[in-house]
Amino acid sequence: MPRRLEGDFDYIVVGAGTAGCIMANRLSADPKKRVLLLEAGGTDNWIWFHIPVGYLFAIGNPRSDWMFKTEAEPGLNGRALAYPRGKVIGGSSAINAMISMRGQAA
């Protein structure tokens, strides 16, 4: 059950994906500032968020994925594609199979 928060905040960060968590962390480094981090999804306390094969259970599951789809594309014979987005603290990074990929300089 959500708990009620009282008082004023210096900063409100909406979305606890990767960027939101980093932003809230950096803003809260100043102990004089009060930061509120909001996330519409849940916490990452599900086993499938923490093991590499977990993406098989997380992507396409309404518990962990917002279940977005693209618009139908003429170049795809009118098909729409699934567009997985993480519904959890950590955002899409939580459902990406624990893969970190670096871009190639070329």
C-alpha cells in the first residue's frame, strides 16, 4: 500500500528508470535538499529481474512491462511491434537481460 508523504520537496523526479534514479541520487547528495522520486510501477523484488534469463519472463508480462506497441508500419506489412518498457524501479534496465552494450566507434 502506498504511504502518504508529507511536507515540501525541493525536487520531484517523475520516473524511476535508469535516468530518474541517477538524477534523484545526484540531487539527494546535498543533505539540505529533499528529493521525491516517483515510480508508477513496482519494486524490483521479483526473482526474474536479477538473473540473465529473466527477460524471458519479464518482457511481455504486464507485471513488469508497460506492454506498449508501435503504430502499424506500412514497411512491415501493417504490423505493429511490441515495444518493451520496464514497469519497475530501474525501468527498462530491469528487464533487459542484464546486458550492457557499448556502441562501436565506427
